[in-house]
Amino acid sequence: MGRRVLFCRRHGRGGGSMNAVEAAKEVVLKEASALSAVAGQIGEAFERMADAMRSCTGKVVIIGMGKSGHVANKMAATLSSLGTCSISLHPGECMHGDLGMIQKQDAVILISYSGESDEIVRIIPGLKIIGAKLMGITCNAQSTLARSCEVVQVLDGIEEACHLGLAPTTSTTAVMAYGDALAVAISRLEGFSKNAISLHPGECMHGDLGMIQKQDAVILISYSGESDEIVRIIPGLKIIGAKLMGITCNAQSTLARSCEVVQVLDGIEEACHLGLAPTTSTTAVMAYGDALAVAISRLEGFSKNDFGVFHPAGSLGKRLTIRATDLMRPIRPETLIAPDASVADAIIAISESDADILLATDAEGCLAGILTNGDLKRAISRGCDIREEAVEGMVNRFPCFADASSMAVDVLRMATERGVGTVPVVKDDIPVGILSREDILREGIYL
């Protein structure tokens, strides 16, 4: 049977007279041109990123979503293969616990063409709480990603080679080349030699041992303790100098003899009727692993708050990691009003605003009070002269407001208790945004 290629075909054929070879050449030439442009953009940001990766005492973590995720896998593999300890993580899994793989001493590179990929943006607050060095690669200098990173490489002029201008093609190639440039540059600066490749004896024998460092603890698992793929990487692990531990059912095995600490599980009889398929043994090791994880967590005083940081997509995680500034709508000029403005000015301003409140500010730009839609309606109802009367007498001088450092759940609690729908967010008394209860509830944060 021949191979099948499955795709959706429209009636008729597009592309005019262009054939496959011409179409392919156009793609390659576009991408080649983009790579030349990227080479011209390598400068200060690249140097700062490379310096951060070289100086970090932890590992380099690469995170991307979709096609950028595949690029992240490639970058991490190349970095590890050339001597820079690196892993890639899926941002979706990061929102359900994998942020726990990242430590303060790590350097994190986020990849997003738009810089607004939801899965990437949502893990940024957790990464900031962890305290890892945050860097990014994007094509949007005004994006959330660009604003959130300490170091950001903006790749300008990237035009996708896809004929629709949609599929990530040129952009992913450009970022992959940028990643290769980082890996090779750092490797050369660190004096990584051909001899070091001997540490790469499965995936570990082809480079993934580069993800392991001397300060790491490694647990090898093998029922027999003689699994060839396990045994063959032991010499490389010993050269690296990592703490070597093992779990096996064979006390006389190579694994048992090679490890500094070994747990031998005796009397394990497989539940498989043939006595062959790993059943009881894998369950036993899984339970042993759970026991290790829970015991260490309790001894380290790992709390619900810590759990929330590593699970930002869950309800608990959102309550513990998302701040008012993460959800607020930035201040727009029409949202601000001077106390001596007329009621007519206020009516025009609130009709043009995206909120149901106006923020009154003093001469220094500090929050002086708020004026609500209800305040204006009541003024009109009592028959005020909207062109002559100033709003100063209507401004609430003691409004509830949120500090920029407040957690979103605390803002929700305050707004609910005070019976208000929208509150201003201030930093050093200066209004920086507005946040409504609906904004918070929409994010999935509840009391």
C-alpha cells in the first residue's frame, strides 16, 4: 500500500503558473534574506543574553508555544549538546506544575512571534515570583513579552515565507538560527572542545547528558539494573560528577554497584500473567517516587502558596500569582479629569472612555478622587447646569483603590465588600490603570 497524504482540497487549483520548484525556491530565498537581516540585528541584546546564559549558575530554560515550542526544543538540544545545560518546557504544562522545574538561578528565554501568546503571557507572573532571569525573543517590541523581560531580542522585518503570510516559516527559521548562534558563540567562549563530546554516550548518548550538571542529583531506574541504555550512560554521568542514585530489583547489578545510593526493591512479582510485562514493579517504583516527592516537600516546608506559583493555570495558582497590574486596563487620557472640569466635559469623557468611572487627579498627577457614571446621572436628574457646574463637588475624595502590587483576588474581595464594580490602580499615588470585578472573574479568579 502506498503512502496517503491527507489534506483539504478546494475545488479548482490556485497558484497560477507557478510550479513546485519555483514555489520552493521563493520560500528558501525569502528565508535566506531574513537570515541575513537577523545577522545584522545581532548586537547588544545578543551579547547581554549570551552573558546572562554564561553567568547563570543554574540551567537555561527555553519556552515556546506551537511552532515556537518546536524551536525551543531544538535550541535546548543544541545548547546542551555544546555544553550549556538547557531544557525546554511546554508553557501549558508550566501552568500545571512544570514551573517547579525552574529555579531562581536559572535563565529563561521565552519565544513568541507576537509576544502576546496567551500561554506565554500567563506564566510570566509566576516566573517573576520565582526570580529567574527573564529574557525573550519576539518580533513585537511593544508586546507584553518585550515589556516583561530584562533582556529582549526584537527581530525586525520578518515576513513569513508562507504564501498566505500566516504559517510560521521565516520567523521560526530566524529564531532557530538565532538559537544556533547563541549556542555556538557561548560554546566557543567557554572553550568547549571536541573531547567534551565524549560525554554524549537513546538521547543521552547523543547530547542530552549536557542537561546534567555536577550539582545535580540523578536517579537511574532499572528493574534488572542491567538495561543497556542505562549502563552505557553511567561513565558519562560519573565524569560530570553528578550525585548518582538508583532504584532496582537487583542488588548485584551494574546499576547497584555504580550508584552512591541505591534502593533495592525485594520480592517484586509482576502482576502480568506471563510474569513479563512491567506491572507491579513500575507501580512500586511510582509509589516510591511519590513517597520521595511528598516527604521532601513536607521537610522543605513547601506550602499551598508555593504550589500555586507552580500551577498558575489552576484556580489556586491564579489567586496566588496574578496581580492587579496583570489584568488592569491601562489609563487612557479620556479617563482622567481635572476637578474643575465641567459636568459636560465629564459626560463627554466618560462616553469616550472604556470604563464607568473617571479619575480626578491633582496638579502632580496623583489620584484625588473618582467620579462615577451614577454620579453624573444624578447630577443631570437634579437639573444642574452641565456647562457651568464643575465636577469638584461630586468627586468622591475617599475612593477605594488598589495598589499596583495588590493581588487580583484581594482587589476582587475589596470591590465585593465595598459594593463597587471598578477601582483605580495606582503606583506611588499615580493612576496607572483601572480594574473591574468582571475583569477578574473573567480570568477565573473567585473568592
